[in-house]
Amino acid sequence: AQSVTQLDSHVSVSEGTPVLLRCNYSSSYSPSLFWYVQHPNKGLQLLLKYTSAATLVKGINGFEAEFKKSETSFHLTKPSAHMSDAAEYFCVVSETGRRALTFGSGTRLQVQP
Amino acid sequence: EAQVTQNPRYLITVTGKKLTVTCSQNMNHEYMSWYRQDPGLGLRQIYYSMNVEVTDKGDVPEGYKVSRKEKRNFPLILESPSPNQTSLYFCASSPTPRNSGNTIYFGEGSWLTVV
């Protein structure tokens, strides 16, 4: 069975400081992992995905994530936060042939001026 | 432009009044699904469809129906809505679930309030 745990429900950072959103997963098989972002009153936009190629994945808007199998983690980082990064972020796991994605419960990122 | 389109985006309805939320994708995707998003729970799958005329229950199917008569459309039907179905609903599509690395495309969401 697959599961996803986002370790923080809320993260607050100052503009220009680094962002770290934490995600741990559980999967019986080699999973694919995604980060999606949801801005207020908007749908979900793909930030980046890991599909068993390079373990360090670069996404849009300066975000990146590192797949660490030994730690079953897929944390999302960005060197310098921007006000426009304020949103909710979802870590998602998928296994080949499984009928559903499994979503984490989300992390709300606040960026203070 | 590749997109998943849901309608209506916002709806307030009364208990027991049947409603349908439409979903259409223009990417010729085989796989479509419906999710509901509730605070603190992330997104949970309601129903999914692997292809035309092939649908199956997700994790929270109670109170919902779907149909897949055409590849591009996947409507969500609430035959007798109840207040616990007040939620934000997302339709999603992807080429096929056989490759777990396929990107899932989401609609912009439908806010449904049942009073």
C-alpha cells in the first residue's frame, strides 16, 4: 500500500529565505513522486516529478526536490522564497498500474514580506 | 491548449436536488478521475475511468455516480446531494495509469455547497 505524509501543515518563511517542505512516502514498489501547487481558487499545477531517473529533480519556478530512497523522503526546496510562492503544496505518490494517486494532506506555505 | 474543463465552477444547491458536474478534456487521454478535496485530508479519489465505458470506484464513491460514454467527457452525478458532499471537486486526466510517471492534469475545481 502506498501512503504520503507531509510533515508540516503550515510553513511560514520570509521573502528571500529558503523554503523546505517535507514529504515522506511509503510504497511497495518503485513509485513515481510528484509535487503539485495549488494557488487560491485555482486548480493543481505540476511543479515537478520523479520517475526513477535522476534523484535530484528540478521543477518550475526555481523549485527542486531530492528523492532519497533510504529515507523514503521527497522534500521540496527553493533557495529563495518569493511572495508569489504562497500557496498550498501537495506531495503525491503513484505506482504503476494503481488506480489512484495518493495525496498528502498538504502544506500551506506563507511568505512574509 | 491542453486543458481539463469543469462546469460549474461554483454551485450552491439544496439537499436532494440532483446535480451533474461536467468534465471534459481535449488531450485524448484514456484515464479520467474525480477527486474531492477537504481540509486536512488532501484529495481523495471518488471514481475513475480507464477508458470509454470502463469505470470503477475510488476511495470515497458513496453518493456519487459517473459515466464515460465518450473519451473526452466524464461527468460526476450526485443523485441526491447531502450536506456532507459540500466540498471542492477536481476532475483529472492522464494518458494512461499504466505508466506511473505520466503527469496528471487537473481541472480548476468546482466548489459545491449543499444546504
